[in-house]
Amino acid sequence: MTAGQLRPETLPEDTRRILEGIEEGRRGALARAITWIENGDPRAAPLLDFLQPRTGQAWRTGITGPPGAGKSTLVDGLTRYWSEQGRKTALLAVDPSSPFSGGALLGDRVRLDRALEQTDVFVRSMANRGSLGGLALATGAAADLLDAFGFEEIVLETVGVGQAEVDIAAAADVTVVVLTPASGDGVQAMKAGLMEVGDVFVVNKADEGGAERLAAELEQMLALRQAQREPDEGPDRQLVPENPRILVASAREGRGIEALAGAIEETRREGMASGRVPALREQRALMRVRRLLAEGLRAAIWENRRLRRGVRKALARGEGPDAFARRLLQAIFNRLDPDEPEEPA
Amino acid sequence: MNAAAPIRVLIGKPGLDGHDRGAKVVAAALRDRGMEVIYTGLHRTPEQIVDAAEQEDVQVIGLSILSGSHMELLPRVRELLVERGLDHVLLIAGGIIPLEDARVLEEQGYARVFGPGTPTAEIVAFIEDHVRSRPRP
């Protein structure tokens, strides 16, 4: 069924009630919908399908970096700034769940003094519920809801990450990596992962000294990388940051916030002109489809009675498990684009 | 599916007192029982606390107050919750609150006001018992 055919009166009653709330701009309804997504509640799916055509209006900015780099304080300043510019602004702040109890202490609001003082910034704290990569599984869909609700600026703040948790790069239009002079020297920065996804690097805590030196080292490292770039890196070339920017800031003192907003704006302009932003958005959809497919297939593999029947029949006709699995995979592979005729095996 | 979903709790510090050790001890105890605890930080107004509770879609609000202004701030939080249609939220409080004030607050809609020295296990058990009977509408 395509989105054009969906009508509110066909939705289940609870879903319709929340949809009406969202259409009236009620934040409580939006919050409930996010809860449904987080909890895997089946009432969320028709709501998302219905709202999908209204997404694509908001800018998504990812903020990532090691623990203690000052991400939340920077986000406090940035969301406040956008809000004062008259931009409708929302924040999804992800913190880790305990691998032992499953519980979480979500403390982002503690740092949001400026964002929460006389503004209408919408803040939702999310526990990552065991998801690796810096975000929660529900973060992407929750951002879609915020987008459809009418927010213009959506900030996604990851858990404190090390070097390789880079989900944020596909979840956001622009990725900001926050570092501090204490994050390590240029060699740390040359390692893979985090350093490859930043559109904007913020060397924070400039009030503590050493920031200019780290900024200079970063500059060198990024220049080296740009120089070594192959003219054609294949179809994923557009997913690599084009022209990373480096800024020095002191979020605590409110220094560098306006420059950060400016760098984000410039990156967006360039990304729209070059086609990078549309490519990122397509990549985002692709990754979400991959994840949902993987989840769905796993469930089908472990739960489906039909599979057991298929195996029984295969064995009865002398087809081995390997041959049967190969044939199944080929059948699934042939159906990856349901709108196109099947490709011959 | 919802049986496995973590209970979401907001721990708030309304008003001007600057002591949040108690709030943090309770927050950590709830986290260790598998709850998702949103801590607001110090010096929040009743409006900010209710805004946060709405956006975070919590099932429980726990307010810690040691400043003596509980009879101004706590009834205001309850009032705002009712105004916003959030009266399904389990509302509890703790801190330095005289018994007779605690009784008044409990008559006004606080499910329980815990005194100083309450074992965290008692608070955990109270929340677990009462949240189940108050599903989100």
C-alpha cells in the first residue's frame, strides 16, 4: 500500500488519536508516539507510514565525540542559538543503557540550562537499549516523527563514543565531531572511524589551553587526507565529507556557537549543491531498510514453521541443507526490488 | 512487548535548593532496577518539570526538595500535570517535608511522600507496584 492510499479513518483508534494530537501540534502526542517507536509497539507502524510524506523538511545535525568532550554543553548553546533565530528546534539525546540492569540514567537535561530557559526547544532523552554505534535503534524513526511534526532543526546527540561508532554519519545531514585538547594528539586523530565522518570538527574547552595546537594538527591530518583522495572512490564517494571544517570553541563560555552554526549552514549549502545531502538521505533509507530486513529475516528464520516444512521436503527429495539454503537465498535475492520483474538466477 | 519496556521516571529538583545527593542516590537505585531515569538537574521551575515530563513521556515523577518551599512548588506541579492531561503520571516526592505537609500533599494527588532515610528499595518497590496499575492512556 502506498502512502497516497492511507486515510486517517483507516487507522486503529489509538493511532488516530495520537495522529490527531500531532496534527494539532500537541507535544504530548508526539512524545507518546516516540515511546511507541522505542518500545516496538505495533501502533507506531501505521503512524509512521501515514506521516512519511511529511518528512524531509527538517535539517538533521549529528553531534558526536568522546565522553566528557562537552557535547551536551555545546548542544545547549546550539539549540538555544537556533531557537533564538526563530528556528523550531528539537533534540534527541542518546545515553547508554546499563548492560547489567537495562536501566539508564539520562542526564542530558542537566546541561541544558540555556536551551530550556524560555525557549520551546523539544528535548527527548533516549537510552540506547543495547544498540552499538552511538544511537538507539529508534532514533531514526523518532527523528522522522519530529520532522513530520514540523521541527526545522533536529539535533541528534550520540552517547560518548570512542573511535568506531559512526552510525551518526548516516543519520544526520551534517556531522559535528566534538574533541578536546585532552582527547589525544594528532596520531589519535589519524585513526579510522570517527575522524572520517566529521563535516565539522569542534575543538572544545578552548578555555583550558592546547586547543589551537590540536586544531592545527587536525588541519594537517585532514589536508593530507584530501590530498590523497582518489579522483573516483566509487558510488560511495559522496558519503565522504567533502570539505571538513575545524573550529575552536568554549561551549561553557558560549564561545564559538555562532561560528559552529555558520559552519553547519555552509556545509549544508555545499552538500545540496554537490548532491552529497541527497546521497546521505538515500543512504539513511538504505541502512534502515537493511536493518529492518535483517530483523525481519532473523525473526522469519527462527519462527517460521514454513521453513521447517521446506527443509523436510528438501531432505525428502535428497537436496542437502547447503543446496537448499543457497536456493532460498537466491529466491530472496530475486525479490529485493519488488517493483521490478524477477532477474533470472 | 510493553511488559518488557523499561519504566521511565523523571527525577526533578524544583526550586532553589542546591543539594541533589538524595535525588542522585534515588536515580541510581532506579536505574539499577532497570528503569530509564531522566534527571533534570537543579533549580527547575514547576513548568520546566512538567514540560520535561510531557516530552519524555514518563510514567513517574519523583521530586526531591529540601528548601522548605515544598508547599508552594509541589502543589503547582500537580496542578500543571492535571491541566496538561498528565494526571496518569505517578507523582511522588521526598526530602525534608514535615508529616502534616506530607499528608496534605497526599490528599492533593501525590501518591506518596517519602521522608528522610527511606530505604531506596522501598521507593523502587512502591514504583513497581503502582506503575503497573496506571497504564499510559
